[in-house]
Amino acid sequence: MADPVQSKPLHVMFTALPPRYDMINHVITLGMDRDWRNAAARTCLESRPNRILDLACGTGDLIVTIARTAKHNAELFGLDYSEPMLNIAQAKAKQLKQHDITFMYGDASKLPFPDGYFDCVGISFAFRNLTYQNPLTPTVLTEVYRVLVSGGRFVIVESSQPKSTIIRFFFRMYLRCFVYPVGRLLSSNKGAYRYLVESAARFYTPEQVKDLLVNAGFRKVTYRPLFFGAAGIHVAVK
């Protein structure tokens, strides 16, 4: 029987990407992804959580940033379904002196943790992959809700849709005329960057993301735009 994780949408693509994945992200965001991720890490740590999960952690940048930023002891976890990305994440974590990080291979729609296990779940530029035209969206959000304690926070940093029509037009031009050709050239993976560009250009508005989270049971959902709304940080409280 096939591994159920292997059959998930986008699995093959994200298993093939890792060698230049971080470098390409820095190039196509003009280095701003670091600042956005730093802001998300600080947001995750605002309530001094004791146990934090980086969901769909990829190469581990968010949880490593959290480890470097945290001023208190916390248990840190990263989970992803791409083993090559997890290998990169583990190599980064070995250089840390601040905190140990436990990385796990697993499925976002069937999290291997008990109810109420985490004070905070963070996700960095992977929420779109789990929710945009993904039939598993309700299951994933139910799982995130389940593993959070009451009052726990789900912190999402993701691309967004600028409210201004003019800015939104130029944002989509930038995606299609810069991000796609540069990503395709540097990665030699045309399909992956076509998906990235089209999903980012068509992704939900902040209001639609809020509706998704509220429908999953979250309350007190807030949103902070980044770079004129091209990206943003959503925080949902259980």
C-alpha cells in the first residue's frame, strides 16, 4: 500500500525543490521573506508559549528563527512531508546553541500529536499550499484547531491580496514577469514556479482567510498587512 503522505497534493513538487529553495525564495522576494518571517516569529513568541509547532516547516526557517529569538525555554517542533526539506532543516538546527528542535515527517491533515498539545502553531508561506484549491483544507484546519490548547494561537505569514487595485495589478505583474522566470531559471522546475505564481496571484483575500479560520472554529482573528498587502500575518485564537 502506498504511503498516504506520498499521495497528498504537491508532495512530489516539494520533494523535488529543496537544493536551491531557500536561495530562490530570498531572490524572488528581494530578501523581504527574512523580515516577514522574523515578524511572524516575534508574533508566535508574544504570549511566551511553552510548546510551538512549525507546521509544514519546509527547510525550517520559521522554527529556527523562533529558536534564535526566544528569550524563554520552549519545546520546539517542526513537521513536514518532504524528507529532503526536513534534512535541510535539521542541518540548520544543528548550528543552534539556543534550543533543540524536534523535526518530524508527517501529514498536516493527520497530525501525530494529542489534543491541546501546543500553545502556538505557526506556518510560514505554506498555508496557501494547504488551503488554496486543496480538498483537504477542512481537515487540516480541524487538526490545527485540535492540537492547540484553549487560548492557543495559530500564526500564519503568507502572501496576500493588496486592497489597492493598482498595487494588486503591479503585484501580479511582478509575480508573472519576475518571480516565474527567475524561479524557473534558478530551479529548473517550471511547474513548481508556475504553481507558486498562479496560486499567489489568485490566493484568498484577508477577509476570505478570516472566514476560513472562523468557520474552522477560531475566534478573534486578526490580520496585519506587510509590504502594502502583498503579504500579511494572520493570528487566530482557539
